[in-house]
Amino acid sequence: MYYHQPILLVTSINPIGRVLGGSGSGKTSIIKSLIRTSQEEGADRLTVPTIAVVAYARISQGKRYVFIDTPAFEPQSFEVILRKLFEIYQRSIRLTGVIYTHNVVAGFSQDDERNMQILENMCGEAIGRLRVITTMWDAVDFQFAMEVEHKLMMCCESLVKAGASCQWFVNNQESAWGILHDLGDQKVPLLFQKEMEEGMDLWETSALRGFALLCEM
């Protein structure tokens, strides 16, 4: 079975962030853990005027976080996701981080290697804002999950050296917020956002130009 890998973007107003990944990757579990609280504690849901992109707000430790949920991070969605990210950038909203989720049940494939390369090209010097999160540890043999994580870590070696990090999500609220708080408050534009601001077409940016080259290989 193929699991689409999603992404979550995080920001705060104080922080804003985005979660990337796909159906079955555990992205929804993280978001549910982040917003599972009463209205009195500051949880609410925001609507964004665009299809398949939803933002949620939550107050934690005196800061208002916004989580931007995106379509599945797969070839037919790359352009949609990146254009929405640029629209957010044009509204002077800067991301605190990008969270990419990977379901260990799904193993690790060439598609996953491609996604890692696209993430690196997309972020550029902002790669330190990337968190690669493995999920579904309770749904698979632990030894198998460790082997999947090892392959993922080998593929992510250059990303980690540049400042990204790989972490576990263990399906509870404490784990989800630990990932968010680890991002801190720093906000850095992604490489492709700066390229488009300078007048470059999306398909000429490092992110999608790299994707096109990978597809030709």
C-alpha cells in the first residue's frame, strides 16, 4: 500500500507553521493532538479561503500557534502546495517551521527519497526549520520500524547536517507539543519563496526545477 506523505506548516503569531505529508502518514494524528483542548484553553479553528488548506489556532505557553494543514505531499499536489505557501508569504506571514510526517508502517521508497530532495531544495538555507517526524510506531513491529527509520536517517543525512532534525511522534499531546516547542520562534523565508519574490516562475525555482530533474532520472 502506498502512503502519501504530508506536511504541516507551523507559525506563531507569535509562531506559524506548516505540516506536510499525505493520507496515512500520521499528519492528522499530530494535528488532533495539538488542538485537543477546550475552548477556554484557547483552541479554535480558522478557515482559510482556499480549497484543501486549513489553518488551526491554539494557545500554548502564552503564544498563539497556527498550524496550516496542506494537501498530500505528492507530485500532483506539489504545485498547489508551493503556490499556497507563496501566497502566505506575500501576506507577510512567515513560517516558524515545516513539519514533514512519515509513517514507518509504509517502509521507505524511492518516492520518499525524492520527497527528501524536494524538501531540501524547497527550504534552502531555512532547512533548519524542517522537522522530519516518524509516526505510527505503535502500529508496526518495532524492529521493522527501526530499520525504516535507519533508511530515512541515511537519506536525511545532508538535511540533518544542515540543521534539520528527525523526531518521533508517539501519538499523544505531549509528543506533538514537544515537536512544536522545539521549533522555537525564529521565522525564516523558504528558498523558493525568496526566488519567486525576485520574479522567478514557480517551475524555475530550486524546488520544482529539482523535481523536474528528478522525474527525468
